[in-house]
Amino acid sequence: MPQTFDYELIRQLANILDETNLTEIEVEQEKLKIRVARTAAPVTITQGGGWAPPSAMPAGGAPVVAAAPVAVEAPKAADPAANPGAVPSPMVGTAYLAPEPGARSFVEVGDTVKEGQTVMIIEAMKHLNHIPAPRAGRVTAIFVENGQPVEFGEPLLIIE
């Protein structure tokens, strides 16, 4: 079963960093490991998914002063398509999470849905296709962004 992120926990850990002036905190629960770290310089993401701080001294010799970003590290999740609660895309198209621009999303992580309830829209060939929930349950993950192209069979979200 893929891990879902507890964004509230991540926010709480970031707040603890601010309150205690720590530079790093790590929490491990069951199979989920979250590390939140504050860096003194901007963070560069490498091809392999790691990070490396750029040089803090530019050619002129003056130190770079930057806001301290927060880095979050979590284990690689299993293939979401293998999850029994995964809702695959029934077609190629563009996914929309709300009925119109600026409107509230059909569903958000944590929402409880009924079977048949629209969870998103996929536009294909200028036709809007409402994607119904195949079962009742709670939305535990959403894998697409609003306006993102999707492929046939690509996991859109998980309903458990």
C-alpha cells in the first residue's frame, strides 16, 4: 500500500524547527520516515532525487544570504497503480479537479465519497467526461494536478 503524506505532520515538524531553532528533525512511524531540515543556502535537486547545497560563496567572495527552505524526505512509495483502491484514468486527456476555474475541487484528500460521485473531469477531444467514484470510501491520495495531461490507466487517486 503506498504511503500517503500527512501534510499536517510536516507543517508541525517545520514549526518545531522554527520554535526550537533546530536545523533538522526526523520522525519515523511504521514504514514512513520524514526528515525536515533547514538549510542555510538554497537547495539544488539532483537527477537522482537527492539534494546538494550550492556554494555559499559566489565569485565575488561575499556570502549569499537566503531564506531557509525546508526539505522533506520520504521513502519511495510503491506503485500507486497496484493499490486496490486506485482509480485509473479511463482515457487519455486532461484532468480537471474542479468543475470550472476558481471553483472548489470535487474532492480533496481526506474527503469521504459515495459510489458514483464525480471525483474529477477528464477532457478528451473537447468533451468533458465526469469520472465517478467506483466505490464509496475515503480519498487517501490524489496523484494528478489540475490541468495535467493523463494517460489511459494512469492512477488518478486512491479511495479506501
